[in-house]
Amino acid sequence: MGPPDDISRDMVAEGSRGTVVWTYRNSKTPGVGPNVVIAFARDTTGEYRLSIQPSRDADPKQGSLFNYQPPMGTNAQAMTRILRAQALTNKVFNLTDPLIRQAGGPSSANDLSLMTELAKLQQPPREWEIRETVTTQEFFGAVPMHARADFFRTTTERTLVVLTASVKSSTVHYRAVGGREVPDVAFYARIMDLTGNDLVVSLEKDSDFAPAVENDKATIDDDLVYQARALLQPGSYKALVTVLDRAGGHAGSYSIPLTVPSFQTAGLTLSSIVLARDIQPVDPAPEGAAPAASTPFVMGNLRILPRLSQKFPPGGDLAFYYQVYGAAKDPATDRPSLDVDYAFLTMEAEKTQDLGHVSFSDQKNEVHGYTLELKEWPAGPYLLRVSVTDRIAQATTTRDLVFEVR
């Protein structure tokens, strides 16, 4: 399931041993959600254990005659009636633990239904879901937007995180500048630790998210694309992204979970696969200029305009870009020898069907891109499986990307 969207700690009375509550806003598990709440309570050994009654299980007085203290002036007979009424209410209405209700979980459920929901989350997904990489997320709010994060290796232990976001030109307002209309839009982001309490990277200056030059030529309902970059240690984070329609006076804020991989380990691996609207060569940066890793939309000697939608019209072009890391080098040439295979699959009657392959042998480059025309492709979802084999090290790695023709 990945990291939770929200984490709450010790939201109970003082004196409790401790609780942790995870909330997943969208589990993507059939029959579960949309809010999935998983609670843990610290037991007498100090270990946190899964609990469906965290308030009770973390209470050090649980089972004691002094578990509940009556209000001042309440006699024993009145307190007995109160406790009996409370127990009857919980039994009749199957009320869940207050910590679970507070986190957005069901207000009424029995122990069996809660355990059944947790069991569903542990069911192994189908092969398609196991190997699928969904890259773009869609958000709805005052200003709807798309956002994606792509990850690339650097020369340090940190990973380059490329944040790309877009809004439709028809959803924002324009203003007149120099005799022409330009979109009056700005993006900002705060990358937080997983708890959401500590700021890791701030991308809140007007210059942090750069607009694509193609925005100036956008027509009705085209994507307006913006990009920012950050260097992060491998780990889990939250990116809080805000899009501001300044002329219209509207804003939308969205929380995006980030799981940043490490590319420093030995062995063959791939970067993110970037769907692209356009890939063009660029001139090498002059001496003393900012490195390409810090220049929006530029990777090495290529300018890549990401495509934020994974949906393609019939006859559209599927273009993508990625990098290969950890390939062994031939001592004689100091270059790798890579066999590259692009497999296209679809789902039919719950089974994966192989539609065909495009293969390239003995490739010497570690930066790859490909464009395929989707002419006469039937409407529906597809899976692109990129496989790279290192001939020298006899190793293979794969990465998947889902797209749709419609």
C-alpha cells in the first residue's frame, strides 16, 4: 500500500502507553475504502501492535477496577448505570474505537468487519497490478490539476526528484502582458517528512516551478505544464503542492506521497519512465552554466516535455524516455552492451495478453527513448514493459508503465 496519507500519534488521554493511527485516503484495493484506517497500540512490552480498539489496548488501567473514574459527586450506583448504558450502546450500534472514527474510519462496525477489511489489504494483487507503475495522479478541487514525480540518479547519495504539474488552460484565467494574453498561474510545493510535521525542501519561490515555453502557445483545453526539481535522500515523503490561479482568485492544494528510490546500490536498474509530449536535442551547456540536473525540462543533452496524461487519442504518438544505471562496461571499449525490449500487453478476460515486442540488440547508450504511433490500436488499457538485459553482467531489469487509448 505504501506510506499512509496521514499519521496521528497519541491522540488519547495522558497516561496512555501510546497509539499510532494510519489513514489511507485511497487504498486502490477493490471492496475497500475510500478511507482505510489502521491503528496500533503500545502493549506492556513497549511494542506497537495492530489493534481494532487502540484506546482500550493502550490504556494501562484496562482491566482495573479504577479504569474509569466517575465525575466528582457521582455515586457507585449511578456510575454502574453509566457503564452499563455505555456498554449497551456500543453493543447495539457496533461503535468503532473513537480514534478510528476520528481518523475518518467507519463510525459503526464490528470486530469481524474491521479484520476482514485488513485481510483484503493483504491479498496479493494480480500480475498486472504487481508490476504496474502508475506515474501520474489527478486531483480535483478549486483548481483541478495533474502531477507526477520522476526519479533519476545523481553523482551523490541523493536522488534527483523531478516534479511536473499541469492544469488545463480552460480552468484558469489569463491576463494581458505586452499585448497578448498569458496564463496567470503559479505552482508552489513543500516537501515534508512522512509525518507531515517537518519541512525537508521548500519550493515556494516564484522561480522554483518553471513554465514550459509551450504554455505560451496553448489553445483551449491544452495542458499548461510547470516543473521543479529537488535533491532528496532516499525515503518516504509528502509533497504538498499548491496551484494558484492569481487572476481568478482560486487555489487548490494537494498532498502527493513520494517514495524516493536509491540508485546507488550495485546492479542493473532503470530510472523512472517518462511519458513525453516532445523530446528534442539541446546544445551542451556552456562552461560555467548551471548543470542540466538543475535546468527544468532538460536531461543531459535532451529537452523533455513530459506528458501528464496517460490517455492517448487513437493515432496519437506514444513517446517515452528513461536512463539505465549500473550496466557493466566492456574493458576494451568502456561501453556497455545492452539488449532492449519493449513489450506491449493488454488484459483480456482477467489474463495478460502479449501483443508484440519491439527489440534492439547490443545498444551502447545508457539513455534511451522511443516513439510509437498508436494508429489502429483499439481503445482500452495497455501495459508497456521495458526490459533491459546487460549482456556482460548477464542481468536483466524491467519497469512497467500503464497507458490507455481512448
